[in-house]
Amino acid sequence: MTKRKKKMKGIILAGGNATRLYPNTAQVSKHLLPVYKAPMIFYPLNILIKAGIRDILVIVSPAHSGRFLNLLEPMFRDYGVRILSTVQEIPSGLPEAFKLGEGFIGNDDVTLILGDNIFEDTETISEAIKNFESGGHVFAKKVSDPERFGVVSFDEAGTVKSIVEKPEKPESNFAVTGAYIYDNRVVDEAANLKPSSRGELEIVDLHNFYLKKGELKMSIIEGAWVDAGTEDSYLDVCILAREKELYENFDPIIKEAIEKGRERFKAMSKKMLK
């Protein structure tokens, strides 16, 4: 008997207060700031929708919870995309996403994407999600300053040898980016994690859980990858989106949802003027 492939769910982590971008984030979430033609959150959302994921949980800070649903839920409900949100009161590490999303994930597998990570190479990630069967899967990008990131080392065959968080002496120049695919075991494993010396749950501990079992895969992504957490990186990602025409790579569902949303917005504006 053929084993049934589990359903894949998606989580976008869009919490925090983005104090480094204050005052731009005083009244609006960083993840709703415009990145050229669309709010920032549409870029990770695009990867999930392109991969065929139709159940998506957005984890947000208490101050902005309603804004996400008010924008996203009406836009995508007619396309079979179910978008929910839950509140992260105090960020305590990336694995908290799986604890907050436990009921949402249920018995399914899950892809987590950080809401402020923008990828030029969306195809590598979305295809990996489509073809995922079990274990864990991370995505690496060659960088000039690997000591600032989780660093993955691997052999010539692409087999992962180690992942170390912000090492003083990196074994490679490849950083682990903010997109992760896991099978359902991640829910129990995240629940059992203990905080590190930084007082946070560490995503590297989840990577190493699968690595020790020989079940961690890695893909190298091409093109730009930007973590839009500072004024400079936010500006960089806006320029990237314009120059590389990232909007043109949006899934047709997103493009159509934006167009119809624009029509509704125009109609509402006309009514208000009358």
C-alpha cells in the first residue's frame, strides 16, 4: 500500500516590534510596510502559495493582529487560501512558532518562513516544499559574514555535516536562511526544547534533531536573500524588488487577489466621496 503523503501547512512568523525601524513601525507592523508593489508579507506568502499550501498561519504581535487578517483574509478567501493569525506576546525564539501553531499544524507537516526574509530564488524553496516527504529541509546562501548567522557545513555531495549558530570560526561561508520545512515531529520536539544561554529557544536545535537522525536535507539558493530588519536592508529589499521585478514572479493567485482588492478599494473610495 502506498503511504499517503501528509498535508503541508505554512506559518509566517511576523511578530516582534521592529524597534530598529522606529518610527516607521510605530503604527504599523514591519511586515506590512511596502516593498515596492506589495507589503513585505506578500513575498513569503508567495512562496507558500506557489508551493500549493492553502492553510497559512500568520504569527503576529498583539498590537497588529487585526491588521493582518483585515488585509489578507478578504483578499484570499475566494481562492481557497485559508489565512489565520495568532498572537506572539513576547518573542522567545523561532521554535515558539511551532508551539503557538500546534493546534493549527495538527498531524500535518509544516513550512516556516520568516516574514522579513525576501528571496529572489523562490522556485528552489517552493519546489522543495512540493516534493517534501519527511525529515527536515533547510536552505543555505553563501555570504561574506557567516559569523552573523547559523552556518551549515556540508560535503561535496551536499550532505549536511554540521550546523552551528553564529560560530566564532565558521566552517563554511553558507548561512542558513529563514525558510524551514519539517515533518510533524517538529511539534513535539519544539515543545521539549530548553532555552539557550541567550534565554531563547534556538532553531538550530531543531536542525540538529533531524541532522543526528540523518534526516536533514539542504538546498543552496541562488540570487539575493535579504533579511529586512534595518533601515539599510529594508531599502535594499525595496530596490531589489523593483530592479529584479520580484512582483512579476508572484503566483497568479496573488496577482489576481491584489487586482480584485484594488477594484474593491476603488469602489469603496468612490462611495465614501459620494
